[in-house]
Amino acid sequence: MKIEANTIQDFFANSGDKSAILRELDDFIVRSTNGLDRKLYKGMSINMLGYGYIRYKFANGNIGEWPVISIAAQKNYVSLYICAISDNQYIPEKYKDLIGNVSVGKSCIRFKKFDDLDKNKLGDVLKESEKWYQSQPKPV
């Protein structure tokens, strides 16, 4: 689901019935991390709210920036993407059985309600992801 947005405020305003969940999750991420740069990521097929941008080599060979943590509304759920690695695996995979009533793919945590998440464990996941982010090259 691509949310049409040019600003963070547009992102929330145009996210329909997922708006409240996205706002709660955004607030939780901001409170759980130490000032990761937060901005709207506008992609070809999805717009996301991203936190902590790193240099990234895309499949087409181009170098750009990519958020370490991002949130997006999907048709039937909310996605929390965490593209950080620990112990040779994506951090969401490492904690998949502890995060709550969620579905986890490699770097994606999918859930329907904010209350589905175990906030204590999610806080740990975000802190570990931020630590990984601090060790990565930043966009120029």
C-alpha cells in the first residue's frame, strides 16, 4: 500500500485506519532510540517513515541511502522493517519468538495492533539495531 505523502504529517494523515498505530509506533521508536535521523522515504512502490539512514547498494548497482528502521502501512497490517544484523542474522529474526503476536520475515515484523507487540522486547530490538547502525557508514 503506497501512502501518498510529501511530508511526515502527510504520511500519517493519509494512512487511513493505520494512522493511530503508525503514530504510536513512531512515538515508541523515537523514545526508544537516541535521535536517529527521521524522515520520509519515498520509494517507487512504497513510502515509509525511516529512522537512521545508511549507505546502501541497490540491486541495480546504484548507491543510495536506506533506513535501518522504517514503518509502513500495508492493506491488512503494519510493517516494521529493521535492516540491522546481529550474530549473522537480521535482528527481527533473532527475536522472532519474543517480540509478541507478530509475523516475522527476515527484516520485517508484521502486526495488526500496537498491543500485539511486546514493548520491552521491542525496545531491546530497537536499541540493538541502533547500536548496529552506529557502526555503519553514513550517507554523504
